[in-house]
Amino acid sequence: MSLFTFKLPDIGEGIAECEIATWRVAVGDTVKEDQPLVDMLTDKAAVEIPSPVAGVVKELRGAAGDKVAVGAVLLLIETAVGAAAGAPAEQAPDAAASSSASHASAATAKAAAAPVAAVAKPVAPLRADGEKPLAAPSVRKRARELGIDLAEVAGSKKGGRIGHEDLDAHGSAPQGTTPSPIPRTPSPIAPATGIEQIKIIGMRRKIAESMERSKRRIPHFAYVEEIDVTELEALRVHLNETRRPDQAKLTLLPFLMRAMVKAVPLFPNVNGTYDDEAGIFHRHQVLHIGVAAQTPQGLMVPVAKHAESMDIWQCAAEIKRVAEAAKSGKAKRDELSGSSITITSLGTMGGIVSTPIINAPEVAIIGVNKMVERPMVRNGQVVIRTMMNLSSSFDHRIVDGYDAASFIQKLKQYLEHPATIFMA
């Protein structure tokens, strides 16, 4: 038998290090060649790393959340003689160090197990019969709260005055020295005392780092506009009722995507990415729309590529496809990268207004809030309309406030008059 040292391979894209997302094996497991060993998390997606050999797992290097450099040792696998030829085995830990650590652990355990001797507290003599106890108002108030009769408490201060420390001693004095305090009636609601410590690792850490980087480096400004989507909603319901079985169900997002396809060419600076280190803005002609999606792993942004070449039904199908891929963990790396502008929506929980964080290095994000019916004044009459807000954020380094407002107003025009979305 021999030990095969498996090192993290170069997985491309210039990645220098990855984070351990999930171990697929444990020490002692028998693995086959090409069997998945570990999922490594890059900036874009989780990458499955297979085993190049068959054998028994002897050691894992690192835990979930640890970062590992390309070329660093991931794990050791015991293989049949000759199967790992040329692979250097790692040296066993220094025996002396292990022995010292063992003695230290034993000593610590012994010290922790040693009982702590109780320290007897001297008790001052009580006052003469009929003598009133002396105590400050704050001490008397606290004694009432604790249910303690001051006549039964010995005072240790000058003149036999009772202090707070005497109340403490009275409450903890050994049996037979002073009476125990009268117990207070316990509250029916127990107070919470625990604190759960959660290490932020994996996708949650990637999300945190991305949000921090975007918020810290991009000077955001928000723009909110109210949109009457009564006609649009009626059209959406009608199209869903008459769609073919092979067509995806329409939500509001495909309509918004088609409105963006028509509006973006008029305001091209909203559709691009900004390399702030190089000082170069990449203005895109193609429209790759990121669709923020909540998944079991956290917030992810799958991308609907080339939205400019899709009709309304193709937009719906592509949104469904990439969102399901992200939620199931099967999205490919190129399906989670390359967006030029992003849409974010919380659906029925969309709230009245939001201030979405830009998906760096993009310069704009369009936030969809919930639709609500409410009375509106139209032509001097109060009527019920279906209303919705768009809450969007822009990078003020690239997009001026006037251009951002004009872009949203153009989207408003298309969405309020949905027939124009389908006109050439």
C-alpha cells in the first residue's frame, strides 16, 4: 500500500484559490476513480472535484469554509502499491509534538475536573431585640424586590448598617447561619439566554463579500417610479389562459425584459460593466440580463443571455430554465456570470419600495415591487387600478441622474401601454 497525495488542481479562469464548500467523503471511506471527493467554491459556482485514483481516504486537509490554494494538498488516499507512483506522501506529525499535546490535554482535563472548595463567609451578629435595622433607601428597595426581611439580615457596615453586600451574603449564606430569602414568584415566560455562533462560509460568505464590495465601491443612487400595470396585468392573464402547453407561464418579468430590450438602446450607459481599477467602462450591445433568484444556497444571479433576440415566450422559458438550474445547484459557471444588467424581484413580498444593491461590476439594477390595487384619479374620476413601483439603483460614476430617470420613464411608457412592447 502507498499514500497518494491529492492536490487541488488548476480549474481554470485564472483562479488561485478556492473555498471548500462540501466534503463528499470522510476519513475511512473507500473511493473509486472519478468518484466526487469535494465541492470547491469559486467566485462563480461550486466545482465538483473527482478522485484520480481508487483507494481509502486517510486524511482530509481542511474543513468547509477553509480556503485552499491551487496546488495545495487536499487529502491523502491509501492506494494499492504502484497506483500512486510518483506521488509524494506527507510526513506523519511529529511524535514528540503529539505527545506534548496529549500531556497538555490531559493536564487541562485534570484541572477542569478538580472541585472548587466552598469558601465560608463570616456572618456578623444580628442586632438586639427590638432594634430596627439600618439601611440606605436603595438597600431597602432591593430587599423588598428580593423578598428579604431586613430584620433577619446582619449588617457588616459601621454601626451595624446593612449594605448591598450583606443582602448578597444573606442570599448565599450556608444553611443555619441566616434564613434564606423568600423566593420570588417565577415569571411564566423564561428569559432567553443563548447566543448561537454561526460561521459564515461557502455561498453565504461569497454573497457577503460581493455585497460588501458593491456597496463599498459603488456610489449608489436610487430612483423609484410608480407604474400603472392594469392593462399589462390583463394582457398577462389573457396570454396565460391561451398559451400552448409547451409554453412557459408568463410572469411580469418577461414583459419587463422586452421593455428593457426596447429602452436600453436609447440609454446605452445603463447596460454595461465598469472596471474601476482600470478606469474602463464596457458598454454592451448585447443584453445579458441577470435575474436575482433566492436558492437554498442563498442569493444567486443566473443570466438570461441575449435577451435582445428572444420573444416574450422565450424570455419566460429562459427565466424558468436558469432559475431552476440555480435552485437545484446544477447551473453552469457561464450561466451564473456575464450579465450586463440585473433584474431583482421579491414577488408578492416585494414591498412598496426597495433600494437594491448593484450586481458589480454592472452599473444598474431594476427592482420590481409588488402589485396592489388601489383607488386612483383618472380623468377626474376615482377608479381602481393595479399599481406597482420600480425601485432601481444606478452607479453614479457612469449613469447620470437625468439619464437614469429618463430610462425608467421610458420603461414606464412601455409597461403602461403594453402593445408598444410588441411593435417594431
